[in-house]
Amino acid sequence: MKSYIAPRWLAWLLKKFGFLAITLPPLGVFFVNQWDEKSALYKHELVHWEQYKKMGLINFYLTYLWYQVRYGYQNNPMEIEARQ
């Protein structure tokens, strides 16, 4: 998994919605601030990366979007898995 500091525009967008990182397959994971590979946030995003690898690119995005619409962020099964 490639990890990056988010470009200014993406960092602004993430912070606007209350997030500190985002997984954008196949590009990588983008963090608002410097990250630590032992942090809970890094591990959370790593779970999303593994979900992408298992599901494939299109299925990952479609499933994630469907869950967001159906369950919302907090109850999205992919987010629940990443939080555990």
C-alpha cells in the first residue's frame, strides 16, 4: 500500500468532512498529517486496502458506495470491519 500526505485540496476536503485519511485505490492512502504505521488510523486504512485487494477496484467502490447510501458511514459494514 502506498501512503502519501494528501495534497492541499484533498486535505482541505477531508478536514471539511471530519476525516484524517482516505483510501483511494489504486492510487494509495492519503493522510492529512504525517502518519505512524502503528497508529489506529493507519491500520484502519490498511483494512480498506485489503478490502480493495479482495474485492477488486470496481466492486470495492460500488459496494462501499452502496453501503454508504444504505447504512450511512457509522453503520457501513466496511467501516465497521475497519474499526475492529
